[in-house]
Amino acid sequence: MKIILTHEVSGLGAAGDVVDVKDGYARNYLIPRNFAIRWTKGGEKDVEQIRRARKIHEIQTIEQANQVKGQLEGVKVRLAVRSGDSGRLFGSVTPADIASAIKASGGPEVDKRRIELTSPIKTLGAHETSVRLHPEVAAKVNIEVVSA
């Protein structure tokens, strides 16, 4: 099935790309989560609009990405969440929580879709996550999750 990506999907492409994927992957995952729309001849007009919006929001050069990477890696991020007595969280830490904690800690504004969690954060303590700033540049961010 031919689809147009509306958001960046790891391993598949960036917003505005037209890609071929298996029918089930598109129907059951990408389209319901609004990561993609079906490709049509009329949809080609949407591709240009998505690409223009992407250019406005994305980091243009590797130098800019490295500069933001330096800022991110220099920030101490503390995230206060509710937890039980055993150190287990009520729920989990989401990429949106991490993005707002980075901004509150004095770091640059980061899009929550660029934050990659390898596994959900459900315990107190120090955790490391990756922020994909550019296709060739990723920053490691250390997050300290503390009880609120």
C-alpha cells in the first residue's frame, strides 16, 4: 500500500515522504495513529504542504543539531512524579513529560516525537533517553525521576 507519512516514523521515513508498506501495517498501525494517510492523486498536494511545515520546524544543518545536542547534554533534567512506597510510579513517564521537563530545566524546546524511549520509565532513579535531532545526530539526555 502506498501511503504519505504525516509524522516521522523511525526506520520508515520523514513527514511528507511517500512510501510503500504492507497493507496491515498501514491499516492497523500507521493510519489509526495519524502517522500516515492513504496516497491519492489529490494527496500529492498535501505532500508539499507537509514538507513545507517540516522545513519550518526541523533543524536544518548538522551544525545546528550539534549545537542543540551540546545544550541538551549539559542540562540536568529532574522530573517529579507520583510514586508508591516501593519506588514504582503510578503510570509511566511519557515523551511529552520529558519534553516539558527539559524546557522547565532551562534546555531548548524539543518536539516530543523526537524523544525515543527504549522502554517505558516506571521507576524512580536515573534514566537515559535519546533525542533524535537530525537524521545523523542524536543527543543522550539523562533524566532523574524523583518522587513528588
